[in-house]
Amino acid sequence: MTAVSNPRVQSPWARLRSGARNHRSITILLGWVLVASVLPVLVLIPPLSTFQPQSLWIDGFSNAGVFILLAMGLNVVVGLAGLLDLGYAAFFAIGSYVYAFGDSPFTNVQIPFWPMLLVGAIIAATLGLLLGAPTLRLRGDYLAIVTLGFGEIVPAVFLNASSLTKGTNGIGGIYKPELFGFKFTLENPVPYYITMVAILAVTMVLLYRLQGSRLGRAWMAVREDELAAASSGINTITTKLLAFALGASTAGLAGVFATSKLTFVGPGQFGFQVSFTVLAMVVLGGMGNIWGVATGAFVIYTIQAVVLKELNQFFQALHVPILQSIDFVQYQYLLYGIALVAMMLLRPEGLFPSSRRRQELHATSDDVADVPPPTEALDA
Amino acid sequence: MTAAPTIPNAEEAVHSRPAAAPGSHDVLLQLDNVHTYYGQIHALQGISLEVRRGEIVTLIGANGAGKTTTLKTISGLLHPRQGKVRFEGRDISRTPAHELVRAGIGHSPEGRRIFSRLTILENLKMGAFTRPQNDIQGDLDHVFELFPRLKERIGQRGGSLSGGEQQMLAIGRALMARPRVLLLDEPSLGLSPILVQQIFVIIQEINSAGTTILLVEQNALQALIVANRGYVLQTGQVALSGASADLRENEMVRKAYLGE
């Protein structure tokens, strides 16, 4: 765009690129349609086809979508606004329980799935605001500790409020979605798949728009330097609260979808490992880059759900004494840990970084030599 | 001190600047018996001062006297526990910082606090956050006129600039919000003597373009040369105030701050 001013001399590729830049929303939607139609075909090709049948693959993609959604939401909080949230699964839990209360024989309420998507997102966002209001005055490690606590408290509440939630047994028999009389079933994963792709595409368009908006710039300023942001006329409290609420609403959306598919919800599904996995997805994918984070989530989910299992079978077949006895699925968190440490050492900007993050993390020493340390001192 | 070689230039500056405020005497900014605390620490112990429209006023004093705290209390980054801050007659003691930027108080904070990972242009645009983004080209041009160096390096990241350039950027960023009063905290800190000269000349230019300035400086001599009036702070109180020319002649000021 900047290099060539006359569109007629552009190569088709350059024209495509500049078109994509000018119509980002349409490009994202088309991108999702393309990916969503290629993936089911791709898994028919060996060796992928030998791992599991196509219907299981498609079912797995919907589950991966839940994590992509979670990762995109957490990316707003951690990647864009720079607030470390270690209890993100709490909002996932809230969205899940909201759907269980709103559309199940347990409460005898039957609000359809589609409005519940919105309800789940709004309730999660509201609780995000309630948690954020008192805690967002904290910074860095302290905020991380408080959110970690919140992430533990929410499942504990669902566990102990057993008259409302059936405690540890969880709520089962939750209704599945229905569209114009067409009922979603467990046998046919395609409707869930299409629904998930649609949710992801729309969410991603909205997030990209937000990132480029005034609010997106305010997030960037707050992430860089809160005091300077305030001196530039940015309401830092509202800015951080909105990041928190938006992240929470995305998790709420993911919770409603996941519960409608699983038709069950229990307090054991929302442990710290969920928050940790999603954070690992964001970091490995490349904080701040929406596509990168989505790809990171997809890759990690696929490794966790498919590759580790296949690895077990692969080594079983080889009859190597030690490797044979290792259950790789059991070691997934160890593997995440190793991957995160390796990532921080070798490629801190993530696999698919935003261009800005890459600059930030690969600053040479003389780039930052002149920055005076921030002083909060009293020498006024 | 760096003051010694700058005196010849400084003398010229004196002649170009009348001792009294140009034009009217209406009060833009007023502090009335302001007490500000950091937790238990009583940092400002009843500061009263005023800044009139069109003036350059300077706060001088030793480390810990309360200069930065005074600026932070004005710009809303801190709030006084007692006393009033008034801007254009309105009580702003409890108004948050981001609203005061809209109201017309610009603050170039201590330590520059530029967004070191954003480019110069992005930093300046961030400074204009409160203004419509399609209406800032004129302001950008104005900043680049004051600081041509910034224009040369427009795409460079803030953190890669030299100390002097970062200071220019910090002042430029504060100007982007079109403040009516500009609070400058130690603009000469850590700069070479030549750059200190340049910064003080630019401060005068900004002032003659119509922006009132409240200047905190350790470089007391330079500050008293460009300012119309000054306040000497000591342990959170105003020890002395008056026209800059009088303060320059004052025995105590000469001993304590001018190194004579």
C-alpha cells in the first residue's frame, strides 16, 4: 500500500494483501470459512485419517474451538492490556453454570441456547467487573495472586453450594441447542462445528476492531506505562475494567457452548490447570496477536487431545522398554512447563508474535539504555 | 554546577522577558493550604500558591521539598487530604487525572515516562488521546516545529532516543492535548549544558505561544531566569516567594540554590 501508489502496477499478490488490509473483517470471515472447510477434508488424508475417524476429528475441532475462544479472550486481558490473570477459568465456569441453570431439567428452566450465549457472556462480564473493580488497583504479581485466588474460589463455591449446584455430582442432562426445529445431537458433530466456527469468526472480527479502536490504544498505553497513560488523559481504571470484562465475556461464551455440547457441568472441570493451559496457549501463540493466539490454542489442544495419545500408541508398537511404559497424556503439564521455559528463553514473543511484541522483546541493550527507571519515590 | 557556563546566554534572556506577567492578572491555578500525604508521610504541609494566566512560574527547592508532589497534586495523580486546588476557579482537588487533561492541565511527569516501546509518532498521538484523531495534524506540525529532531526520528521507538530527545518527546506529548497550563517536572534533568539551554528557550517559546507554565527545576538559576515568579519550597512548605528577579537577589536563595 505504501510502497506502490498506483494500484494498476501491483502484482496480484500485493493487491490481495492490500485488499486484505483494507477489508480486514471480510478477510477474517473468509479466512474462517476457508479453514473450516479445509480441516474436515485434511483429516481424511493419511496419516491423520489413521488416528481417528473424521467425525471424531470434527468433534475434537469443536472442543479445540472452546479453547481458541478462551485464548482469544485471555489475550485481551494479558496480551493487550498487560494484566496477568491466573484465574481465567473462573469465568469459563460461570458461563458453564449459567447455561446449566438456564437450560436444563435441573432448574426446570428452558431458555434456548442462542439467547443463553448472550446471557452467559453478559453475566460473566458483570462478574468480571465486580472482581475487577476492587482488584485492578493492584499491579503485576499482586493482581496475579488475587486472580489466582478468584480462580480457586469460584469452583469451590459451585462445589459447596450443593443445594443449588448438586455439588460434586454436577448438573447433568443439560439441553442441547436447537435451531428452527433442528435438534443438535451427539451423533452428528457437524452442527456444533459450524456453530463454533461462526462464534469464533464473529468474535475475532470484533476483537480486531476493538484492538484498532480508541480502547485498543488505551490498552496499549496502560500496558506500557499506567502513569503516563493517565497523564495522557486515559481513564486507566475504566480501561483495565473493560479489558477484564471483555475477557470474561468471551470465557462466558465458551462456557455456554462447551456445556451445551457436553450436556454436563461439574466443579472439577475448572481447576487451575484450565487457567494455566489457556495462559500457555496465549504465551506460546504470541501474546497480543489474535491470529497467533488462536493458532497457538489450536496447536496445543490438538497436541493434548490427539498427538500425545498417538505418541503412546506409537511407542507401544515399537516395544522400546522405557518409552513403552510412559503415558504421555499424564505428562502433558510437564511438557507445557518445559515448552514455556524453552519459549521464554528462545522465543519470548511466541510462535506467531505481533510485530509490535517482536520489537519489544528483541530490543537491543542500547535501545533501552536511555530509559530512566520509573521512579515512584518521594523525592518530590 | 552546570550553571556557570550558561550565564552569558542567561543574561540575554533576562532582557527579553519582563519581570511581571504579561497582560491580565487573572488566576488560572490556585493552591490553598494543600496537604498531601504518601500514606503516613506528610509530604505537602500547607502549600499555597497561584499561577496567573500567561505566566511562567517556577518551584525550586532541595530534594524532598515537595516539588514533584505539588505537580502531582495539581494534575490529579495525587489528591490532597486537606486544602483546595482550583483551576479556573473550579475546585479540582478530587478530580481524577484523566479528566484534568481534558480540562486543560498538561503534565510532563518526572522521569519523562515516555512510552518507550512506541514510536515517536505513536507517543505524540497518545498525548492527543483526548482529542479527535482527525484534528491533530496541526498540533503535530507545531510540536515538530519546536523539536525538529523528533520529526527526523518520527518512526523510531521512544526508548531508543537520547535523554534530551526523550525530554523533548515528553514535552511534545504533553502539548498534544493542547493544555492551558503545562506542568513541567525537571525538564533539564540529566541533559548536557547545551541541551539545557535549548530546552529553556523552547519553554519560553511555548509560553509565548500562549501556554501558562509551572516549572519544577533543580537548575534554580536557569529557572529563575525564564520565570516571572518563583516559589521556594522547603520540607513541604513555601519558604519564600516573589518575582524571579527578587529571588535571584535574595541572600538565602543565593546561598542555598545558586551556589554562591
